Amino acid sequence: MEHIVTVQDAVTAFAPWREPTDAELDAIELEMPVITADIALLDAQIMTLDRPVTELDIRRIRRAHNRLLTARRELSNRSAVADLSGGAA
């Protein structure tokens, strides 16, 4: 019988070498408003799983959804501007 500990040691042996690069960290920071808005929407939806949905819950979900759409739009606009200005010589 093989133990999972031996497999875990083999998998995590290279963990210190697999740190995110500066570019990956910058990309995560750029997407952070979208990530937090998505978490807020999920929180609002999860709160309604075990009870009937009230008018307040509907408004909370709608506001969270609108914040998520706004964050995605701003990220897309930022990416489009960076693409347009990046390749001129």
C-alpha cells in the first residue's frame, strides 16, 4: 500500500521554485476589482440559499451584479486602451 505522504512530498518538492512572476502578480492586481466584485455577488447569492428571497435580497444581488459588470467593463476598456497604445513604433 502506498502512502499519500510520499506523493505529497514529490509534488511539493518544487513548490519554492514555482512563485508567481512580477507580470503575473501585476495581472492579478489589475483584475482584483473584478475578483472582489465576483466574490460580493457570490456572497449575496449564497445568503439566499437557505431561506426565501426577500426584496432586499433581490436588490443586494442586483447591485452586486451591476458592480461586477462595471468592474468587467472597466477592465476590458483598460485592456483595449493598452492594446491600442502598445504597438506603435
